[in-house]
Amino acid sequence: MGTGMKELPQSGLFAYLHVEDLAQIHISALEITKASGRYICYERVVSEFELVELIRKLYPERSVPSRYFILCTHTR
């Protein structure tokens, strides 16, 4: 993280966007003369639980830290 943060704030929510969509947004911002300011772009917001479950599904060979294991087993 470029800001020197050591860990993410613990909101429990994560916003994500596909990199190709982000590239198109950058192109549009350059091409549209009326575009100005800052934009918050995301495709979907997921909970920490949903994100951990997705990581487990996509990378079953990887271990998930125990903090997430405890979180996920208690929220089901």
C-alpha cells in the first residue's frame, strides 16, 4: 500500500472492480472533455466473509489465516 498503511481498516466490506473496466474508465475520463474531479468506481461490494469464501474457492491449495477461519465458521 503506497500510503504506508500496515493493514486495512476493519470495516468488513470490500469494493472491487475488474481491471479492464478500470482501464476503460481511465480512457473515458481522458476522452470526455466534461469529465473532472474524482470518481469512485466499483463493480460490487462484498463482505469480509464473502471475500474469504471466494479466496478459498479460487485457491483451495492456499491456507487462509486463522483469524478468517474463526470469522467464517462463526458467521455461518
